[in-house]
Amino acid sequence: MYQIRIHGRGGQGVVTAAEMLALAGFMEGHNAQAFPSFGSERTGAPVVAFARLAPNEIRLREPVLEPDAVLIQDRTLLDSVNVFEGLRPQGYVLINSSQTPEALGLSDLVAKLPKGHVLCVPATRYALDRIGRPLPGAGMLAGFAAMTGLMKLESVQAAYNVKFAGRVAQANAEVAELAYEAVKAQLGEKQHA
């Protein structure tokens, strides 16, 4: 079973991102599950959602405590929430930022995890450019797909096409493609470094 934890802030589409991740996984033949952790959510408050992908039925219903991947939709959470808690030794970390992980003060994490397992992608910048709103979910999921190879870009785009229609679906598909290509380019650079 592959477990993903998504951290963000209220209003960033964290719950939708988890749902889209599960839907994209389901489209690729995985059993999938997504659910949020609710507290006193309000716009701007820290929010966390969970997703699981597995070849067989998923019976677990508790929060993801030992994630295989952590997606951080708001880099300001790095200073206020222990977003890396329980991360597996071979885990993946994707941060919504135009800075490098090292510039964000994560050199120790980069050194601890395998090469290419800690990356940043400017998903909000892509979303503002294409959607006109700071909704980084499609970019984060596409970046996750590029990092892990667990799903295809087309599955992420198809999931957004199921949930949204017309221009919104197209804009999310464009955000996903930009993020996917940006992460693939970083992985190519890391292989040559």
C-alpha cells in the first residue's frame, strides 16, 4: 500500500487534491481512498488530507501516520507543522515553492532521503497563471506523478476532467502539464549532478 499525506491551508483545495489523487489512481487500476482530517478549518488554517493506493482492498480508515509521500501545498507550514513526521526512509517530499529545498532550509532532509526524493515545484505560480486562483492541487499531483512514476500525467488530467468542466478542467490540465515537466526536468538535472 502506498500512503500519501497532503498538507496545506484552508482554501487551497487540499481535500480536492486528495480526492483527485485517489480518482487518478483508481483510473489506473489501483484501489484508492482519500479523506480529510477535519478540525476547526477556516480559510488559511492548516489542513491535512490523506490518500492511499493499493493493489487490493484498502481496509484502513485511520490517518496516514507513516507516509510514503508528503505533498506540501504551502511552504509556510514548514515552520509551524511537523509535515515530515513519520515519513518513510525512502519517502518522497514535494513542496509548492519556486525556491530549492536547500534554500528552504531542508539540506538535512535532502541528504537523508534518496537523490531526487525532495523537490519543489511552483504549483501556485502555475495555477495563478492558468486558472487565475491560487489552487496548486493539479500541479502538486502531477509533480507527485513525475517524481514517483506511480501514475501518469494523463490520469491526473483525466481526474480533473471528471470533477470540473470546460475552461476550469482545461486550465487544471495545463497546470498539471507545466508541473509535470518542471519536476521531470529537475529529476534529469539530479541524475546528471
